[in-house]
Amino acid sequence: MTPRRLAVKALMHQEQAGYANLVLDAELKKCVPPPDARDAAFAARIFYTVLEYLPLLDHLLDRFSKKPVYRLDPPVRAILRAGLAQARYMQVPLPAAVDESVRLTKAMGKTSAAGMVNAVLRRAAQEQVQEGDFPDPVERLATFHCLSRQVAQLLYTQYGQEAFALAASFRSRPATAIRVNTLRTADDTLAQALQAEGHRVLPGPWPHALLVDFQGSPAAGAAFARGEYHVQGLASQFAALCLQARPRQRVLDLCAAPGGKSLTLAQQMENTGELVSGEVVPGRVALIEKAFARCGVTCARAVQNDAAARFDWGKFDRVFCDVPCSGLGVIAKKPDIRYKDLAGIENLCAVQRKILQNGADSLAESGRLVYSTCTVNHQENQAQVQWFLRQNPQYRLVPPPVTVPGMEAGEYGTILLPHKTGTDGFFVAVLEKLLT
């Protein structure tokens, strides 16, 4: 199967339902024989480029198609989107993008549409489109910056004109950051090992953080197999460092999967004391256990647990509540979040409040709790902390012990906005329990 046909099949599958990465993986697994690495990578680039620019692609195609894109046959619709994405955003020469799209149209049994595909692609690929073409701000966010109407409205309501810079930053993926496993190696030693594997390595903003330009998968090398590092974004590292876990403490990570923050906490604890890492999905508990084993962590145990339900594991010196959220801060990594349906966000917020309160109920006096999300939605961030402080006057908000250039510290927590920090979008609130 050609990579273009593979990408088109994945796009058709994606229209039905599912997470983008799982959809693409499922289509790759159907291929017999499996595609080589180069073809698989090209198919993935087409697939994700279409997802990233979908509303703008459809806007351009609708200008030249007699029938609206949404009314076209699914294979033709996917072929048009994939061809236009290649020509406009993937540096594929227009003749090649058009010719291959026409050939694929015929191969997929849609010969009658081949002429239309040819004509529409040639015109749409050369059409000029600018941000100023969309005077309505929400329409500009939705179509030019490629967001669902709900996400566009939320960002504009909360951030005003800043929403456009924020949305533009979603097209720039943060550098790949890793956390050095101080239980196994040192920063300089690991940097040299990674450079020997052919990767470019730069120091991060604080000790034990490295920025790496990997040649291939970050999990493919010998240093990773030896457990000398784990992949963890700078914003995520920032949240974990704010907990200030210490050796011989009891530490609770309530929503731990896939395990990166727990690994950082265990290293801060110098593999002493007790770390309990909870996760509601049983299959993901196994992922955490595998990460612990690879990195030599013995002070921690992964447990299956619903953090939103009542539990009693005694009191902890540190509690980490990195709660499930809308994910609007990590759109650059997960383009399907662009089109998120925010209906039911109140239910998600209710779950977040339960987890936060359960975490607080497990905290010892003079202990520290970190509440964090990977969203930029005030409703899930500052409003939650404001509610919590009203309900729990024995807590106080304290400044984060580490800093990220460009972060914004406010009355109810610290927000990391991608266009200002160059990291994922994150929210962190550091709370301490006062002596009573």
C-alpha cells in the first residue's frame, strides 16, 4: 500500500471517531506487508498535516468545488484534503501532489471524480489566504487557526486579542525535553552518550533537564533502554519540581500515568521513602510499573485507583494532583484536540474538584500539594483553585520554587502559555497546608 493511500484510509477512519494516534496505528497494523519506516513516516506526516489544517483546507476546497466538501464521497474528500495539504504545507511540488491524488482517486474506484480532483487541487493550492480575510475574530480562530468553534470561542472570551498569538503557537512543537535519571547517570555523562548515538543535545533551564534533537524515536536508543532518562516536557517537569519531593518522605501521585512525573518525583526522593502512584485505568498501571523497572525505581508502587473516589492510604508529606483536563495546552502535540467538543466541561470540572479535595484530605499538616493541568482554560485552572481555597481556608497558595521564562504568576496559580514560554500550555498551583 502506498503511503498516500494509507494516509487517506486513516483520514476516512478518523472521521468516524477515535484518537488520531490510535487511528493511524490501527491503519498501519492492517498493512500487509508492513510499510517501511520511510513510507510510514510520510503517511503520518500527511495524516497529521491534514488534521492540523483541516478547517482551512476545507475553506479553500469549498471555493472551487461545486459541491461542499462535507457532501463529497469520503474517499474523494480525504484525497482532496491530503493532496492540498501536501501542496500547501509539505513542500510537495504541485504537479506531483495533483498527479498522485488523481492516480489515487482512480485506484480507489472513483474514476468519475478524477477530473474534479485535478481541477480543484490545482486552483485551491495556488489560492491566497490571509488572516485578515476573516474579520470576525472567532471565525478567524476557527478557520484560519483551525480550531473548533467551541475552542475558538473559549480562547477569545478568555484571552481576547492574545488568543491569536496563542493559537498561532499551537503550530510550533516544543523541543523534545528529557529528564536525566539521577539514579543511573549524570547530566554530562548522558549528554555525551546521546551525542555518541547521533543526537544533538542542549542543556535545559534547570539541572537534569536536557533538550534533544533526536534522530528517530526518543525511546529507541541504548541510553533509554538502560533507563538513563525518560521523555518529559519542560512544563511537566516544572509541575513535578514544584512539589519539592524530598528523601524519606511519603509522596502521593494521584493521576500518574504514563509515569513521567512519578519518575521525576522518585529521583527527587533519591529512591527512598514511599511513593504511591495511582491510575484509574488498569492497563496504564502496567505502563507505570514498566517505567519504574526500566529506571531502577524501587521506592514506588503503582496502584489501580480512582482518584475521584474516596480512599484512605494515610497521610502524605506531598500530594500531586495532575488532573485529567481538556488538554488545550498541548494542541501542538495532539492536533485532534483542536476540534474538541467542550460540551460536558462542567462534568470534567466536577471530577477535577473531587480529585483536588481528595488529595488535600490525604495531605499531612505542613505538607505541600500541587494542582496542575495541561490546559489554558481558566475554568479548569484558576477557578478551581479559587473554589478550593474558599472550601479549605487552612491552605495557602505559595510561589512556585522554580521558574520558567515567560510564565505568568497570578492570584490563583501560575500559567505557562506556549507563545510566551515556548513550552506546552500548563497551569500549576502550589498549595501548602497550614498548622492547625
